Amino acid sequence: MEAGQATAPRTTAGRRIPGWVAGLVPLLVLGAAIAAFVGLGAPGLERNGIPLEEVAVEQTVLRPGEIELTVRNDGPDPVQIRQAIVNDAFVNFRQTSDEIGRLGASTVTIDYPWIEGQAYEVALVTATGGTATTAVDVAAESPDAGVGFFGLMALLGIYVGVIPVAIGMLWLPWLRQVDPRVMQFLLALTLGLLAFLGIDALLEGTDFAGQGSQAFGGAALVFFGAAVAYLALVGVDARLRGRQAREQGEGAGPWRLAFLVALGIGLHNLGEGLAIGSSYAIGSLALGATLVIGFALHNTTEGLAIVAPVAKGETAGGAQRLRRLIGLGLLAGFPAVLGAWVGASAFNTSLAAFMFGLGAGAIVQVIVQIAPSVRDSAGKLMHPLAVGGILTGLMLMYATGLLIPA
Amino acid sequence: MKFGDKKISRRRLLGTAAGATAAIPLLHESFPHQGVHDQLARAAGEEHGGGGVSSRSHKGAGHRGTVGRVDPRVNGFDPQEILRDYDRGKVVREGGRTVREFELVAEDREIEVAPGVKFAAWTYNGRVPGPTLRATEGERVRVRFVNGSNHPHTIHFHGIHKDLSDGIPGVGVGNIEPGGSTVYEFEAFPFGLHLYHCHSTPLAEHIAKGLYGAFIIDPKKGRPDADELVMVMNGFDTNFDLANEIYAVNTVAFAYHDSPIQVKRGQLVRMYVVNILEFDLLNSFHLHANFFDYYPTGTKLDPRDFTDTVVMGQGERGILELRFPFTGKYMFHAHVSEFADLGWMGFFEVSD
């Protein structure tokens, strides 16, 4: 408070003081006030009671004879892990940090002869006697993050992301010949597909957000991620519109729209890849033909969504058009590979929540972009054909989603 | 055997049964059960050539138990000393009879129950278990109780006495409020192994936080000379989930596992074992590679059983007598194996 009184006269009196200095003054006063407050030991405020320790287990890795946990301190005070219990038995362990500060993480490595297929409960005992517990539902060795593993994740990503999207895009020649009414229906169907994916991303994101550390925002991260993606796409869209207007005049809209759809689906597939990679890493994913086929059918419809906008009034010629289509396919599908890599090697529930949020936000923006194309001649959005298309899209996604055993 | 760790194997090797046959003549005179003597002699012969347990250094199958050590100086009491520490009180003569005067002070105190793991205990005289009080049958026992804790407490003694000295809320002096004090007085009767504990409500909490101890009443004629050990089987609910996270004998998890109890081969060992565990209905005591005479509650001079495992409910106790015929390291633990893995496990190290 004293600092505020001392600086206030100068700023009002001196016109010679540059603007940016005046802008800094409140920050300096704030800094001084915080320093004084902390220096005096928070005068007037007394802590009530004993703070609750909050330790979240973020990641569990199983290696032969070892269980490795990444733990994060969500609570306000430093936490010291002092003992480890696996299935009601004290066990030997080591940790990377003796004391975990607020939001800090530590890796706890436990010696334990775990047996494949069995369930384990791990409890970390803190210095105050509190316990942080986590469960290993079905023990299986975690994959080593080697070249072969990244290759496998890339293959998985290509199977569930790139290839199905590319196949879906093969509908383009057919789309160019269909009746405008059918086209409108298909665009509405795309809206349905996207709506399903958006809801799915939101739910998966909040699910992940509820599992691990809450210190970074929990479910708020999903919505924060959604806002980031939505606004980023609005920005990208505005830039593209501006550039197209300069270069080619009006009429290049379809490709811009297709690009945005591909980007939105790509962000969604990033989250999907992350979920696949992380479940594979912790052994809870049954890798197999069913999974790949399920995802492939599910994601083929995404290819349709990308090419639908360019089917009518498309201007680019042969080679350029092919390049653009391949680019769009990769933009939509390849993030699944990236997601699988991240998910399998550096999985973190907060990160996953944020990434699913990105996917959801991107999809909402794409829906907003496509919606005008569905309007009928009278400018009405929710005409019977559109409603039918949206519902068909939702049902298609729901039905193909049932094929995914996860 | 789960213990394939190099560290443990080395310790086992150090304490192998070298020269075990030398024990036999001694046993011949003193082992309580003649019937088993010949078998023991044969077993000693077999044991003689045997080494320790072979080292199995398979990764992950290794060390179990807590990590680190509890410093007795920080705790203010040492499980090794509690074993043989008896409070016989101050003896005064009043009108021709012996009176033993004890003083117990309730005190809130943070103790370390496993390496690095603190527990906000309620103690008698700053230790858990409280002092082992010892008197002889027929003597007058006078216990001055001072409540230095922040909570009301009592001391309830097991034994035969009038209600006013029973140390429960609502009868006699009832709860002793913080800062208050009282005197409990009664005759030491019957002889045997008993216990004392706080009886304020909620009862489970007042016991589980550490307000208990062993109370030995010796028979008038005494018992044969022996190396006498007090073992109070207890546990600690460190995270308040009404289940114990840590189990032990005399409070510190794995204390006698990491520092074995030293005993002499052939000497009579008498263990006063009290089960004061809360939250679990049963506890047990199992000794490896040996058998013992069991005197439930210690109220009879003849053993009821010759066994290697006894099961005790809450508040149950008994006296165990045995001799170790061989040198070496012999494990003892709760045969409720979960408790053993969570701290209730130890060793006797037998030497000549």
C-alpha cells in the first residue's frame, strides 16, 4: 500500500514518462506488494488445520520385475513419499525426487515380481501416513519406446487414420455427378458425422480429465482446448479468405472449406491416436483386426466429409487437384500417427484432456463453416432433407463406433 | 521363501548353524519336552552340513519390506529396548504389605512407525507400547495417571478388581480431562499376562492411537529364570481409513527383521505376547524352525499347547516358552501373511 502511494504522484505529474513505463507501474507495485506480503509471512492470515495431501498417479509402466509410477503433487504443500505397498506388502523402491513440490512430479520405481494378467493395487505411503493408490487392472509389459515400437504406432496410425480417410475421399468422382439435392443431403450427413465426433471428443476428454492430476485444470482443460482450437481455426479461416480474395477473387471457397474440415478432423484424430497409443502402452488395448477394421469403417466417413465441399464448383485442375487431395488426406489422417506416438510414449491425462478439447473445438468450428452449404434455396438450414442427413450421419457414426472394441 | 535378496542371504549366511551339534548336551538337561529331544538331535545332525539359503538374484523377486531405517533417537524409544524393559514401580511397604507405585503420563506425540512415515500417536510415557508394568500376585498396585494429552483419557487394567478402579468413563473417576490426574489402585490378581489401555470413547480410536501396554503379574513363586521378552502386536491406521497400513511387534514395522533379536542357544526364552491390534479381528504369532510351550493369558503354570503358531483375538495374550537348539537366524511373523508383508515380521539371531 505504501508503494502505491509513493509511485502514484509521479505517473500523473510526469507527461515526459513514456507510455510503456506507465503501463509497467501497476505491475511493479503488484510485485512489491507480493514481496512484502510474503516477506512479512502473510500478515493477518493463519493457516487452519492440516493441508490435505493430493498425490496423483499419472502414468504406470510395467517392466519385468518392476512397476514404475509417475506421480504428481496436486496439493498445496510438498509431499514426501516414504514407503510403497503393492497388494498389501511393503516393497523396495526408489524415486527420482525425495520431496515433490507443488505440481512437481517424481518417478517411483518399485521392485516387484508382477505376473502377467493379474491385477495389482499400488499404494504410496507419504511421510504423514497418507496413501496415494493406483490400480493395475491387468498387468502386461509396457512396450519399450524403441524404433520398432514407434514403427508399430505409425502403422496403427496409418491403419486407423490415413488409409480410411483416403478411401473415403474416393467418393469424390461420384459426388461430382450427383444431383444437388443428394449433395445437400451428403453435406448434412457430414454435419452429423462431425457432431458425433465433437460430442465423442468432449466426452473422452472429460473422461481423461477426471482420471489423473487435477492441478492443471482437469475438465477445464477440455473446454480451454476447445476454445483454443475454435479460435485458431477462425483465425486460419480469416487468413485464407483474405489471401484467396487477393489471388483468385471469390469462388475458391470449396477448397478452403475442405481444408478446414480436414484440419478439424485431423485435430480430432490427434486425440483418437493419443487414446489408442496410451491404451496400447498400458496394455489395456486388444490390438487386432477388429479394432483396425472398426476404426477404419468409422474413419472412412471422415474422408467423405472432407471431399463433400469440393464436389461442386471445384476449380483446380488435374495434378494440382490430386496434390491438394493428398494433402488434405494427410492433414486429416496423419495426426492419428502423431497422437499414437505421443500417447504411447509421453502420455499424461492432462495433455490428453487438452488434446481432445482441441479436437472438439476444431469440429465445432468446422460445423459452423459447413452449415451454410446445407441451406436450401429459401435460406432455411433445418429443412427436412438436412435434418435427415444429420441424423443419418449421427447414426452412421454410432453404428460404426460400435465396431470398435475399446 | 520370498527372500532371495543378496542382502538377506548374506545375513543368513553369517548366522548359519555352525557347530549346532554342540548344543545337544545342553538341551538334554534343559529342553522342556524330552519327547522331542531325540528328533532335535537328529535334526541338528542334518543341519550341520547345510549352508544358508542360496542367493537368488532374479530381478524383481528381491527385497521386500520397508525402505530405510527408523532412528530410535528421533522416536525416543527403541523396539530393541522395549523387549526387555520392565517397569517394576517404586516399592513401598504399607501396613505389612508391598505396594508398587507407578506413574503413567498420557502425552500426544508424533512417532515414526515405519521409516519416514510419521503417526500422530497418543502415548503413555512417550512410547508405544507404554511401559511394561510388572508386579507380583497379591501386591497392591497404585498407578498415578496424569493426562498431559489434549484429549480425555483413562487407564483400564485387565485383572480382578472393584469397579471404581476399572478406568472407564462414567464409573469411578471416569474420564480424566486434559491436565487432570487420578490414582488407580487395586490388588495384583490373578497372576498372568495382562494388559492396560485407555477406555475413553471412541474406544477403537483411543486404543489404535497407541494408548496401551503390557501388564505382567508374576506368580508368587515366580517362574523359572529366562530371557524374557515383551512383544506387543500392534498396527497403525496412518490414513484414517479404519484399516491398518502398518503392522508390527512393538510399533516399528520390520524392526526385528532389520535388527534381529539376539538370544542365546539353549537358554530358556519366555515371550510375553499381547495382541492389541485394532480393525483386524485376528492376529497370530508363528515361529520358524522351532516349537514353543503356550500358556494362554499366563494364568496357569502348565502349558496348554506345544505348537509353532498361536492365533489371538483382540485383547488376547499369552506366554510362550522355548529354547533354540541351534544357532542361526530364525524368523517369526504373523501367520496372517498380509500382516507379515506389512511389517509384522522379524528374526531371532541365536548365538552361543
